[in-house]
Amino acid sequence: MIGVQSAKNKERDFTHGKPIHFIIGGLLGTLLFLLAIWLLVKYLIATS
């Protein structure tokens, strides 16, 4: 989940952003990814 951007923009993001925002965003992204995988596996098992 790392975006490609200029060093200037990356520095701006990490100097003005609060660490808690990055932590919450990372946790939410991970939970959504795991939920999507879990639902896909349940669907594949149910249809087999």
C-alpha cells in the first residue's frame, strides 16, 4: 500500500500528518483486505 510519489510530497505527508492517522489507516486497510479474502474463501467453498 505504498504509493509512488515525489520525495517532496512524501516529506510533506510525513511531516504534517499525525502518526495515529497512518496507524488507523493501516489497520483499516488490513482489516478490509482480510475481510475480502475471508468472504472470497467462504464463497469459493460454498460453490464447490
